[in-house]
Amino acid sequence: MNAAMLRLIALRLALGALTLFIVAALVFTATELLPGDVAEALLGQSATPAAVAGLRAALHLDQPSWWRFCLWLGGLLGGDPGVSLVNRLPVVVLIGNRLPNSLKLASITASVTVPLALLLGITTAMWRGSRYDRMVGMAIIGIVSVPEFLIASLAVLVFAVKLRWLPALAFRAGPQDFWAMMRLLAIPVGTLALVGIGQMSRMTRAALVTVLESSYVEMARLKGAGPLRIVLIHALPNALGPIVNAIALSTSFLLGGVIIVETIFNYPGLAKLMVDAVSTRDLPLVQACAMLFCAAYLALVLVADVVAILSNPRLRQR
Amino acid sequence: MSAPSPNAHVSVSGLRVTVGGGAAIVDDVGFEIARGEVLALIGESGSGKTTIALAMLGYARAGCRIAGGRVQVGDTDVLGLSAAGLADLRGRRVAYIPQSAAAAFNPAQRLMTQVTESARIHGLLDRAAAERKAVGLFRALALPDPEGVGERFPHQVSGGQLQRITAAMALITDPDLVILDEPTTALDVTTQIEVLRAFRTVVRELHTTAIYVSHDLAVVAQMADRIIVLKGGRMQEEAPTQRLLDAPAHPYTRELLAAFAPSPRRMEAPVAAPALLEVNGLVAGYGPQARDGAPMVPVLHDVGFAIPAGSVLGVIGESGCGKSTLARVIAGLLPAARGTVKLRGENLPARVADRSRDQLRRVQIVFQSADTALNPARTVRHILARPLKFYHGLDGDAARRRVDALLDMVRLPATLADRPPGALSGGQKQRVNFARALAAEPELILCDEVTSALDAVVGAAVLDLLAELKRELGLSYLFISHDLSTVRAICDQVLILYFGHRMEYAQSGAMLQRPMHPYSDLLIASVPELRTGWLDSVGPTREATPSRHRTACVFFPRCPVSIAGLCDTTPPPPRPLSKGAEILCHRDEASLLAVQDAMKEMP
């Protein structure tokens, strides 16, 4: 870690902040453009004009939109993204209830996906062109091309309905032991992992194959290095950049984009919270969720870039 | 094949290597090497020399297969070994020194780790002992800072040093046989000398048995006891080095020897031709500009010259001297920070975007690698038709006829027009690359190392073509090369660059005439000569390092005849010489002549 590295991280953080600001403006504009009026929607059809006007004033809806944007941004920076329009609960509380669930699902899925994807990617790269490589490749492309909801529904049909091995729901309130939780999450995690493994292992394989065909790998072979040494010591460190980026992209997708799985298994995560918020026009909540997903994405990509730079001595040591 | 003689250390017989469909790229190759002997395999690209050398390790590149024959190292039958047996042999008993050290080192590991790796894989030495041995080898290879160089990463070490470190990497296990695969081909001639010297010292001291693979007879003459000449995967001639040079028996060997010294293709340029291109006080470089307009990383310093219409200016220098940057500046790809470029007296804007279409048309550039300059997804016709449309608005039948004419001009059959570049040979691709420049009907063509990637015989044919086109079309060239003999063969004037400074600017005929700039002397003396013992007769070349003081002569750290107290403090003045050249040097004509004659007298 030298000064150049720290400067780069500082620059990336600043750029990340700028990106977040632009996203905030875009999200705010987009929600402004949503048709309909929140106050009317909240009060229902029997609302009197006076009541609607009162509610609009209370929600600052009578203010110009740039002023509401400033109010909202100020609140966001102070850690208060506002109050839900629907149930009058602070957005922080709503998100705080759901975030642990999402993090739990994401971390369990990632801890299954990453090692498996690396293993598949490395082995297919080592034996590229073999029957094993072709079979794995075909299976992965087959799985990636099937939509998630179909995989999830089939898994429920087979494992929960026919075989009755696993529960069809993914969430049960109250304390439970580790194995009970694992049983609950098995199908959703499996569904998510299948897609993630596909992308990550193909990226790992592609990055490794490029490196395995380089002169220095041939040189290592001619020094008498065995296949495992060649892959783990000579090839993998040089393929780390693209691999960590693939992992970061797949993982950020786990945090925000798992709506289909959350819906099918009725799992109380963030994605479902956000979709519900869109359907009820709960704008503060939608905005806060969007900002959270964006920040998580930027953080993961930053970590991936830093790892890629640290793994390359040319960039690490000037 | 005769039975192996009892004192043969390595013996090969009936070796056959095939590619995909079963076609043999190496066939019926057999030879023996005695312990401590150095055998050279020589031939052009595609002659199978590297393939044979790799077979000594029981290794064939992707798509190739060792289909038959016998390779015996000591008492081991290499081709009969299992995968584990091969891993045991490689790096320990047979070691490999690759062509490009820069590509052969893992960029993510320190050099010491990689040098000692084979000793550690094979369990010969523990880490500390291996590192001690590596430092000893670094010292024997005359590397600067032998104690510390192992701690660096490959990108922190110069090309010549890196190549010497590959020798340490091969020799760490005291192998029975060392394969040197064109280990100096990618280096400058000046660097090559030091690397060759280091290799030969360790090979002699350690009494190493070696196979030296090269396309360069002159280099091989310094290294090998015996030479095998290869063509198309078959042996043409095998003889002791001296005899092969003195009395080549095979016609192909004689052809190779003849291609070594290219004949001049120059004609006297019209004396009073007006200047086509005039360059004055050019300063250019990379990085942000300082307040005075100078670039952060200057590459060219105050370079000026003139190319008379219909003549050829050669630009030579080692890698990194600014040759290609000069072409890029003239083409407008890199705007100059200062200085002017005039074409027929008319100022050319610095940036390519500011030049008129006609100005663009009149100056064309041909890049070194036709492989990357030609779009692999387009046919030759398409590639050539684009400049015709862009500059001349030619379409349809007119363009078609013109493409055929252009192909005819570069001596290619019109039937090639509908092929993609991938279906052409290296020489053919370079001709298409050249035809693309001709399509614009330029007055000046900037040729950036256009023959460097080609075999000697193919390169010579491309040079012939350049000379013919110059005569027929009245073209002028700026001909960039690192190869002195190529430049002498085609150029009327020569400009020698060192770290972006114009060290000497002379008529091509006067270049070899003493007195000359000390750097010209060094460059000329560094070109390998086709005789054994040449390597012993050249002095040290030292590594190219720019001088530390801003005002010193840039060549001072390397100059064998520098004057302390003057050359390291004061920039050298331009000095005209009576042979019709101008040099940057503090020494005057008489004093240069005296020291250079004295140095030639020395053994």
C-alpha cells in the first residue's frame, strides 16, 4: 500500500460519491415522473379536496421539486432518508428490518457460489478441450439460459412438493437453529447459486485460459512444474483481475436483483421491499432502496479494482 | 542412422514432428552432441529449429505432436518418459532459455522466486542455498547489482539484463543440456554483445552442453562448435562452424550466407533536388506539458533534417531512442511540442485532425507489423479500396481496376485480392500493408521497421520492392530501422538517434567513414560479423543509460572517448565533419580520428 495506491482509492471514492449524486438525481426525477398523485392514492377515492391539499402540504408535495430534492438529499446525508408515505414508519426502520435477511441470503449464496465457481472455472481451464470441459460448458450454458423463476418453480415442485425433502417457503419468524435455517434456504440459495456459478466459472475459465497460453506458463512447464503448481502459482495470480470483477458483479446482483427468488419464496428481503414500495408509490422508500443498491454495487466494484491492482506488481510498485 | 557413438552425450535419430492433419514439420532429423559441445540449429522461420529444440524436453507446442524418432540425453530415452518422468527431466536435466525473456517471466513474481523455482521443484537445493547459487550465477553473468536484482519484478529490469537472468534460471540446476532458443533475437545489437558474452562465459566455465537455436549465422558463429542448417524441417548440412563458413557445401547454406550482406539498392539521388520534407527543431514527448511547453517525458530533443524529393532518409538507433515517435510526429499522430514540419515548404499542422485531406494523402505511414495493421476481418480488396474511396473518391469498377493495379505494383497476383490477411504469408502481408499506403498516391512514406519481422530472404525482397517503387514513382521514404545493414542498403542519408538526440546526420556512403560520432562507432562495431572470434574483438558496449546531468552530453555515460569535466557538464555543439556529416560532439575532427584509429589498433 503506497501513496499512489491511497491516492487512487481516494479518487475512486470521490468518483463513487459523484456517481451516487447523479444516481440520486436520476432516481428522484424518475419517481417524479411516475404518474398519479401520492396524496390522492393514499387517501383513496372518497377523499375531499381539502384533505388532499392538507396531506400534500404535510408531505411537502406543494413545494417545487428541486427544493424537495435538496430536502431529501440533506436528510439522506444526515442518515435520515425520510418516512414511509404508506405506513408512516421511518424508512431506516423498514430497511433495517429487511437488510439482515438480504445480507444473510447474499452471504450464504456467495459462500456457496464463489468456491464452486472457482473450482469449476479452474478445472475446466486446466483440462480445456476435454470431454469434462465440454460437458461442464454445456451444462452451464443450459442453466444460464433457463429463467430463474423456472428453475425456482421446478425446484419447489421436485424437492418440496413431490419429494417433500425441503420446505417450499424460505422464511420462518422466530429463533431457529443453523440446520433448520439451512433447510429453509436450500432451494432459494441453490437457485441463485446456479446462475452465479455459471457466470463466474465461465469468466474464471476465460481469464485463466488466456494466461495458460502465455509464454511464462510454457516456461514454468519447461522448468518441470506440475499442473497444480502452474495453475495456482503461475496462472491464477495473473488472472485475478478479471476473476474478482466477475465475482463482484455477481455478488452485487445478489444484493439487489433477487426479486424473483424473493417473490417466489415469499422471502422478506430488500428487493421485495422495493418492489412493494413501487406498487404503493412509497417514494422515500423506493429512493432509499435504489441508493443502497447503487452504493453496494460501487463498493464491491471498488474492492474488486483494488484487489486487481494489488495483484499486479506493475501497478502496485511504480 | 548410425548407432550412437559411445561418447555422445545427447543423441537424436529419426525425429519426426507432425501437426494436426499429420503433415510433418520436422522429419528425419538426427544428430549427436558430445559433452561440453555447443551445437547450433540454424534456419529461417518455419524451418523447424525451435520444434526440434523443444523435442529435447519431450515437449511439443499446441497442435504439434512428436510422431517418431528417438531422443536420448545421457542414458535417458526422453520420448519414452511418462508425464511424471518428463516433469522430472524438464528444468533439472534439460533446461530451456526462451527467446523473449520479457514474455517468459511471470509478471507477478519476483525474479529470485522464478530463478530458483526449478531447483526447489526438483528438491535439489533449499531456498537459501538456491538463492546463494543464483547470486553467484548473476555475478558470473556480469549483471549489475547481483545481490539485489533478484528482489525485483520483471518489469523493473532492462531487456538485456532480463535475458541474462533467463540463463541463470536455466543453469541453477546444473542441467545436462541447455536449449537456447534465439535468446538474443529481440535485443538491440549493442545489448546483444553483452548478453552473448555473458552466455558464452558461463557456457565455457561450466562446460555446458548446449543447443543454440538461431536464424542469425553471425551470432551462431560466435557461440557454436558445430552448425546444422535446416530448411522445411529437414537437415540440409551439418559441419563444424569454421568449415561451414569457409566452405559451405549445400546451396541453401550458400544462399543464407549471401543474404547476410544485402547488396546496395541505392542510386545517387539527384543532387539539387528540392527538399520534400523539412523538419526543424522538433521537440516531442509524452505526458502533460510543462509551462514552457516541453512535455513531461521528452522523447525527441531538437531534431532536424531534410529529405530531398526522391531520396531515402534512414533513421537508426536502439530501442527507445525515439525512432517510431519521430514517424508518429511527422504523421501528426503525436503533436510536436515545438518545431516545424514542412512539406514542400508548406507548414504541416501538428495534429492529424488539423491537416487537410490532401496533406494527409501526401504523407503515409507503414507500420512494422502488418498483422496488427491490417484488419483481419476484411479482404485485401476491401483494405485497399478504403483509401481509394477516401482520398480519390474511387468506386465500383474504377476502384476494382485500381486495386488490381496496386497489387501488381507490389508484385502480388490479383487472385489474392479476395483473401483476408490471415490467408497470406508474412511477406505478402507486408506488401499489402505497403500497397495500402500506395493507394493514397503519397509523396512520402514513413516506413517504421517494415522488414524487421521478416526473414532475411523475404525482407531482402521487400527492400527490392521499395527501391523499385521509389525509382518508378519518384517516392521518398523515411526509413526507420534498428538494422544498420538494411539502412545502408536502401538509404541515401542516415540519421542516428540516441535518446532522442541527433548524434550524427550523414550521407549513407560516408557513414562507415572515420571519423564518426563515438555512438555511430559503437553501433557499427556492434553489428555481428560473419566470422568466428568476432565477439572477442569488440570492446564493451555498456548499457544505455541517459546521463544524470541535464546539461551533459546524453551519450556521456557510455562514451569510450569522453572528456571528463567537459562532456559531463556542457552540452556538445553541432560539429560539421569534412566527410559531409554533422555530429554532436565536443571532440573535433582530428582528435576523433586519432582516438578512433587508436582504438582499432588495439587487439
